[in-house]
Amino acid sequence: MSSGPAGAYRFMRRIHVVGAGVIGLACALRLQQEGHHVVLIDRHGPGEMTSRGNAASIAWTDVAPMASRGIWRKVPGWLLDPLGPLAVRPSYALKLLPWMLRFSRASLPDRLKRSVMGKAAINKRALPAWERLWQASGTGHHVFLKGCLEVYDSHNHVTHARKGWKEQRHHGIEVEESNGDQIRELEPDLSASVVGGALVPGWVTVDEPHALCVSLATAFEQDGGKILKASVSRLRSEGERVVLHLENGEQILSDHAIVACGAWSKTLAAQMGDHVPLESERGYNTTFSDPNVSLEHAVMLPGLGFAVSQLSTGLRIGGAVEFGGLMLGANWKRADAMASQAARLLPKLNQENGIRWMGHRPSMPDTLPVIGHSRHSDRVTYAFGHGHHGLTQAAITAELVRDLIHDKRPEIDCTLYSAQRF
């Protein structure tokens, strides 16, 4: 074995990881470090899909689920605005209804408490797990501890936000409330319309998400890992093996398969007996290579539903939520609307030469990922459904998957994330 205590596990396994986004890459690296022979399978290549366009943040300080208390008072107003923080494409509304009903139930007090507990438990361990993976893979140069500013242009929004800050502090997270002047001392390019917010010092930023994925893939291959560019159309268990059927007709025998293909995981999970309520929560962004502003912190604008991140390649403005499935084309007006709103808060912003992007977040109605074995076989393990926190939770997910495969009790109760919880 390449690492870990000698003889800790009885034999090396041949493991196939379906999906080479940041979750799949983290799982592949962690299992490889335990001495297993690992193959990554992805039809596009490492970090080429959803992981390419994320907000570049290790947001371990988040504890509030999307289906939070009182959110239904906001949803009707959002839905009336096709360019607002949350939108449903009309042609997809009926298909989305079962998911929205589950989302509604997830905001009930008892279920909300479970979601907060599950999210806080995994996020609390997210950064230490990443630090272990960065050290082992030599990819820590992509990461910076800069903190995050949560800013508002309304005193009412600040008042409402204090409830969330109190919850974060309850979980041991440092939050420093600040007025508009204090925020502009930290970020002079923000306009006078910012009246208040908070600094979250522990927030960690990645210099460029796709570059991190490429570095993780390089480390994986340099240590003997194989990346196969292909599409898995079917999974089935066959005795002591898992059979992966590729779209080209080829079949691969594996000792263990990890399903980590994000919003595309639903079909494979169903083939293994788990009908999970997974939806594509489409996110948009624009990255400006010459923005004429520079930020020292990540800047979150919860009232507007998006974030602004300083990357090595430019300034990224993105976020929002759109439900429209995997097949409908992008509505680029959503990306343009966020850029226009950001310009009100960043008056010097140069909006020329922006590159727009749309990606599919794998979203569960209770905001918790799916991590655990399949219903039909413990030789198929799930690692998907992380929503807005794929980058944040990738390394800790990989450690939980490792423990599950080795029949070792994980440090978190993984029944919280089981596919059979629905």
C-alpha cells in the first residue's frame, strides 16, 4: 500500500469512481492513498463540468439549509421575477412539483433541525479534511485564507441576518458584525449603498476552481491513477463484483464503484434501487478578466442571491438558483442581471470581456448530500447531491467514503446522508 498503516486492510481493491468533478477527484485520491487501484471515469474530463464554474470558496462556515425557516414567504416574490434569486422555467414547473413539496417539508421545525445538524457536522470537518488532502496531493498553493464579507444594502436585511449569525456562533464560527463604513475600510471598491453586514474570517478561497481540479487530477495520475474518458450508462451488482456498462458497449468489472457524477447521478442510483429526489439547481456566473476592481475577501450578497469572488483569472460574479432540468438551454439574461446588480455595489466594475457560464448543482431538498452505500449492494457507494457545497465538502466526503468502504465507523453518523432517508 502506498500509505496508511501496513496491513490495515485485507486486500487492495480495484475501484472505479464515476465522475471526475471535485467530489470524484477527492474520493479517487483518498482511496488511492489507502493503496487501492483507482480508475476515474468521466465523459468530459477532470473538473470540466459543474466544478469548473463554482464560486471558489470552502464555505465551511455555512450551517443554514436552503429550506430554512420562513423561506416560503420569500419564494412567491422570487418566482414572479424571472431574473431573481430563484426561478423555475415554466416548462419545467410541473416536473419540479414533487421536489418542491419535499423542499417545503424540509423547512418544518423537526426536519430543519436535522438538516442543520447534518450540514454543521460535515462542514465542521470540511476544512481539516481539505488540509490533509492538500498536503498529501501537494495542491495547497491554490488556497488562501482571506475571509468572507456578507454585505447588505438594507438595514432590515441586516436585522434579519443576525439570526443566522447567532446560529453560526452557536456552532463555534466567528462572525464579526460590521457597519457600512467598516466594510468599506476592508473593501474600498464597495459603494455607499452597503449599509452593513458581517466579516467571517474563517472562510477559505481557492484561486481558480478548475485549476485546483487539474492539479488534483495530475497528482492522481502521477501516483499511478488512471482517468478514462467515457460515459457510464448502467450499473449492476453481480456477486462480488460491480459491472459498469459504458455507452460504447464496453463492460468493466470492478470490486467497488463510487457514484460521484453530481446532477447526473440520479439514473445510476435508481438502477441500484434508490430513487433519490435529486434535481439540477442551475447556477450562472460571469468572470471578468479585467474588472477594474480588486477584492481582498469573498463577498456574499444573500439578499440578491449571488456572490463575488476574486480569482486568479478575474472577478467572478455568480450564484442564483434556477430549476429547469438538465436539458433546457441557458437563460443568459440571468447572468447579465447579476452582473448589473453587482455593478451597483461595485461602481468601478468594468463589464467588458466577461465570460458567461451555466452549470448544474446537484440539489437535494433537505440540502444534505447523499453519502452511503446503495440499497442493493454495499459495493456501490454514493457521493453526490452536495448542492452549493461540492467544493466545500469534497475532502470530508472522500474520507467518509473511505471509511464506509473499509467497514469502519465514520466520525459522522452517515445515516443523515443515506439515500434511504427519503
